[in-house]
Amino acid sequence: MLVIRRRPGEALMIGDDIEIEILETGGAHVKLGIRAPKSVPVARKEIYVVGRQNQAASRPIPPVAVEELLGQLKKPSLKPISAL
């Protein structure tokens, strides 16, 4: 991981077309301004991670995998309810 110290008003470049500027700092917070082409997606990491998890969860499950899983499940034993 590259660590760069910047102050408000200063910026850094990623490649030739992405600029990240420090707008404000205070306490445990930093406000960033990001200039990037519209073709480059920019998102907070937690939103990115949830999106990836949702994509993975929405992928179809092959029928063979479903059959294999069903074969591994134990059938519940039906016990009669005793009279009270």
C-alpha cells in the first residue's frame, strides 16, 4: 500500500485522468473530491463489496449442484406427538 500525506487543497493523480483532491479534514474524517472519466466507476468500498456479493448471490445454481445438495440433506424423522 502506498501512503501519501496530503493537506486540504492538495491533490494526487492516478494515471493521467483521475485526480483526488483533499477538500477538508477534521477529527477522524476526510472529505475527498474525485475527478474521473464517466467510464470509471467510483464507489465507496462498502457499497462495492455489497454489490459484488449481490452479483455472486444472484448467479444461477447449476441443477447438478442443487441435486447434490438435496442428496446431502437428511430427511427429517417424523415422530408421533404423544398424547398429553
